[in-house]
Amino acid sequence: MNRQFTGWHMFGAMVAMFGLVIGVNLLMAYCALSTFGGTVVDNSYVASQNYNRWLSDARTQEALGWRATATLEDNGRVAIKLGGARGPIAASLTAVASHPLGRAPDQSLTFHRRDDGDYLSTRPLPSGRWQLRIQARSDDRVARFSEQVGG
């Protein structure tokens, strides 16, 4: 039996095709918006005005030779090993822990120095992956580090 391809068949094919395209676009837009954590900087022009100072600060920090390594202990506290060419460094440490996708509020951390020279946060972080922005200050020297902990 031969069936004729009518205008209604063409209309159905067009609705199905455009419905599929629009559905995929809506799904992709939802996925993009639900996983985007925000902007890196609020104003790129203003951030660019500080670029040369940031490069200078990075060179100064590199000359210090300080290194920081952060780990997450079983109890949820953050341990940081801060050292230089001459061994451990005595400094005051602070950090801000940010969730990589912005799904949890930032956590401010303070640290105390343990007997082994490492630093331990005074309170634990909630479970998950965290990006740490660490600041170490010793006298007039300041170093900033970025470390990732958790998983």
C-alpha cells in the first residue's frame, strides 16, 4: 500500500526536528548555568591595572623561596607544611577555602603551629574539594599560595 506524504507529515517532521533542537539547547543552557560558579574578576579593566604589581609581587615571593603544601587530615582539618631553602618557616598563616564551583560558602581558616613545625587549622572543613588561598606573613615578608585539598 502506497501512502502519500502530505503537508501534515511535513508539519510533524518540522515540529519534531525543531522540538529536538530547542530541547537540546534548553538542556545545554541549564547545564551551563547550573555549574558556573561565577566570574573570576568583576571588572577586567580594573584588574588589568594591577597586573604589573601582581607580577612584581610574584617575583618578590619567588625570591623568598617559600613553598607551601596543604593536605587534608582524616579529621577534616587542613595541615600546611611551610618551608624554604633553610627549612621550616615561622609565620602567621591564614587561608580562605573556596568551593571550586561556588556551591558552598567560603570558609576562613586560621592556623596554629604544631611541634613538628607544620601548621594545623583550628577548625575542620566540610567534606568535599576546596581551593585554598593561603597567606603566610613573617615580619614584613608576605607570601601567597593556592592549593587544592579534599576530593
